[in-house]
Amino acid sequence: MRILHTSDWHLGRTFHGRVLDEPQAAFADHLVELVEAESVDAVVVSGDVYDRAIPPTASVSLLDDTLARLSDRTRVVLTSGNHDSAQRLAFGSGLLREGLSIRARTAQVDRPVIIPDADGGAGLYVYALPYLDPDGARESLPPLLAARLGEGDAEAPGPLARSHEAVVSGALRLVAHDLAGRRSGGGVRVPALVMAHAFVVGGRASEDSERDIRVGGVDSVPGEVFSTLGGSAEAGAAGALDYAALGHLHRPQEIAQGTTDGAGASGPRLVYSGSPLPFSFSEADSPKSSVLLDLGPEGVTSLERVPTPAPNRAATLRGTLDELLGPLGDGHERDWVRVELTGPMPPETMARLKERFPDMLAFSWSRPAVERERGAARVTRASDPVEITERFLTRMLGRDPDDAERAVITDAYDAVRTDQEAS
């Protein structure tokens, strides 16, 4: 089975005030072309499709068009993230076309989307976990665990611990129970993929010094919960998951883990596709991509990161004004630029930078240290206005005023004083 893994589209987001509709539409075109060129069997989108619960109309239209085009060509499985409204995203999901599955409800975590193989049989089990908010999922999961696994008090099941680790582990125990049943008949092993929107770390803190690690307000989840299927007693019978299609972190990465499941098999590959576009200058140095992978009875057989188009590059340029206007700025005239100015800042600085970089979206100045023989200026009625103005310019420019600037200050002061005397 050939699968395309992507996440964190954040439709409706802006980049320092710039609307991202066009770059996001270009990414949608790229996905459709990739699905056709690579004969993709399914696209999995692991949450944060929208940037906020109530997205702009243009973003809703773009998602509608993109899903229609993709589902005309392949199967699509989409889950909700912490930025999405699960209720709004799931509206009408029961009426969707066969090739499109939107999973945003906790009760569906152990009901896989089955991707058929060439013969029409089961080629891949996709367990699509929506974002599990600990405050809600700790209450909604126990009745499912009691009814399907016999965990806890069936009459009055108590809540799970208030952590993301607890609710993801509970969901994975449900997955283990269903997967064990599906694989119990023997025959050719059907691979299994789980989708999850969470901050996954590679190891567990000791019981005596647990750390509360948060990214965007989301609790961390140890990578081993995917290997042990949430500590399920049925992990051995279920066999290993093969791949975890992760969402939430915007930098593409694979989480290393050294644990094994209950049957002694290696755990799944824990992979973040990352966001298709940079949403901050700090992400600009991180190549953006989607993940194209092949799975078979033996698990993941190949994995490739496919670069996504970047209509607008984001770049941070740091240097003096002369350096920025010189070779340092070459090739960045059409980029979205963040300028970090060092050295002096003459009055015409912003105008010259805007002329060189029309899409300068952010600016900061590291004011140079200037040695001063005198301390901070104390302004009194006896102070010389010309001297005070020169001190101010020295602080602002990072250098002493030149003769021409001193002449302007003196002429301005003389003109004001003459006008006052005349009145």
C-alpha cells in the first residue's frame, strides 16, 4: 500500500499579516499531482486542517475543493487537531462519499478505515485518532473501555487521569482489542497505521521527577505507548502497529525509540510529516515536506520525504545597513524577509530597506553600544537644547552627529528661538 502522510495545513493562517491562501492552494495542487504521479492508495491528514475553530469562508472553500479532488483520485482519511473544531469538522461525515473519511469522534478510535488492496481485500487498517483533549476524553473513553474491554466499573466507570498520555493510552488499548480480533484468524498479515495529533517524546521521565512538557498547551506522550498499545494486555495478540502518522509539530522529524511490543516486535515508526508551509521565521530553515511510504505485511518497506512547493521563501537577514543593501541581500528581493539590523541606523534606513526588500515583514535593531563620556542627559531649564538633541541622536544613531546634521539642529533651534523672540 502506498500512503501519503501530511498534517497541520492550518488553513486560514497568516504569516506576519500576509494571507496564505495562494501558497496553501499551491500546496493543494501539489498534493493532487503527487497522488496521481505516485499512484497513492490513501492520503492521511493528521489534524489541524484549519487554524482556528471558525475558519474563514475562503479556507472552507479551499478544503472542500481539495478533498473533492483528492477523493476523486484516491481514499482520504482526515482527523481533527487541537486547532480544529471537532464538531464542525465532523458535521455530515456520515453522508460523505466512500473515498473520504473524517474522524473527529472519540467513539470511532477503534473502528479502522480499511484501505482495500488490489484484490479488494483488506490492504491496510488505518486507526484514525482525533485530537484527544484530556478534559473531555478522560470522561468519554472510560465507558468505551468498560463496554468493549471490561475495564473498570461498567455501571459507573471512573475518569482517566487528566493527562494526554492517559487518554492516548486508553484509545490505543481499544485499538489493540480490535486489531487482535482482526489478526486472530491468521493468514497474510495486514499492516496497521495509527493517526494521532499529539506531542510525542522519545522517553519517559522517572516516576520521582515527572516533567510537564508542553508544546502549544498539549501534554507530552511517551513514544512507548505506541509500542505497547497503551499498556494493553492484548498487545501481543494484536501484533505491532507499523506506522504512526503524527501531527502537531511543524518540523518534520522521526522519533527514535528502542522499545518493543508484547510480542517482541519493534514498535511502529513514529513520524511527523510537519506542516506544508512555514508559519514563522524560526521554521524557515526546516525543509517542508510530505511523507510518501509503502507498507506491506512486513511493515514499512520504504519512506521518502517529498518537498512541498514554497512560492514565498522566508528568510532572516542579519547585518549592518551596508551589508544588507550589499551582497548579503542578493537573491532575497522577492522573499518574505525578517531584518535584524546591527550597527548604526541612519534616518533613511527603513525607506532603503523597504526599497530593497518590498516584502520585509519584520524588523528589529540591535542598538550598538556607544561609549559615552557623560552619563544620561538631565534636562533642566539651563540645559543647552542643541547639546541635548545631539546626545539624543548619538543614542539613536549609534554614532555622533556629523557636521551637516549638527548644522540642521542649530538652524532649527535658531529659527524657533527667533520666532519666539519676535512674538
